[in-house]
Amino acid sequence: MRRVALALLLFFLSAPPSAIAANVGWADLDAATRTLLAPWQESWERIDVEDRQRLLANASHWQAMSEPDRAAFLGRNIAWNALPPLQRTQRRERYAAWRALMPGDQARIRAAALHFAALPAAEQQSRRMQFAALDADSQRSWLLGPTSGGWIASVLPLFAYTPDAERAPTLAMLEALPVEAHAPLLQLAQRLPEKQRETLRRDLLATAADARLRFLQQRLAQ
């Protein structure tokens, strides 16, 4: 049973691409690899290329790990499984968002993390409380990184009274706006009263994505 559980974990272990050909037959695998991947023996020839490549890479990676590294990996898996489902979903979303960031934004975040870690405990707690006080949409916007996330966090308060059913489409629209549209939207929204800002938001939602920059520039020029 423990061997099966370990083999299943290998399916999710992140490893570099395997040096073994993905189309290798079961009989061609070495004994140690066959032992690790035993749960897939009967279905090996039917496993698609991508999953087979992942299994081979992970088995190779596991065999190259030291005993302390293996123990640490298993410990992290136990801790992961102990998390509530919602927290696991949130962490997956954050990891996917991190991988989607440009290298420059990743570098800025690493630098900010080092700066934050050097702050006194009281200052760290104060900043955590400030972030916790933001609404859910503003918090989520920061998943886009310091460049796009900072802009969305600044523009969202201008559309604070968006109906609940339209909040997700509005956030998606703001996320998809090209950088060139950020300044025109901010300038236009800041000078409009609340009712006209709501009309602007709905007009933007109704405008094709590739026409929104032109729409904002035209409205700003009026």
C-alpha cells in the first residue's frame, strides 16, 4: 500500500524532462523504475506520451534524490493533504499566477519579499491587516503581479458599486485591457460622476476587446 501511495505521488512530483524516451516499453525499464511505477504496469502501453514522460522523469528524479530530500518531499505532501480544500485551491491559483508572470515582475516580488522579511514584526502585521482589509477583487488583482495588479487595485474603487453578477466579467475585462488603455480609463473614470462611470463600465463590457482602447481614446477626446 505504501508503495502504491508513493507511486501516485510520483505522478505529481515536479522534475526536469526525462532523458528516457517516452515510447520506451515496460520491459526496457530498469528494475528500480518498474518497482516505482508498478501501479501503471498493466496500462503502460496505453498511457499517453505526456503522462508517460512525466512518470519517467519523476521516477528518475526520485531515484536521484537524497534520503533527506525524499523525507522532505513526503513531509510537504502530508502537510498539503492536511490543508482544507479551499486553501489548496487558493495555493494552486497563486502558483499558476506566479508562473504566468513576466521575469521582471517575479524579480520585483522576490525583492519585495526580502524587504518585507526584514521589517519588524509589528510592521509586518500592520501590512498584513491592510491587505486583509481589501475587498476580494482587489486582493485577487495582485495575483497579476506588481505591474498589472497595482493598476487594477487603483481602478477597482472607481467601480465599487458594480452589481455582484457583473463583478467577475468586469474584473476579467480590466485584466485584459492593454497597457495603453490604463491611463485613458483612469483619466476618464476619475472625472465622471458615479452614474456616468457605471455607464462607462457597461459600455466597455459591451465593446469588443480589441476595440476598447480606441473606444476609451475617443471618449477621452470628447
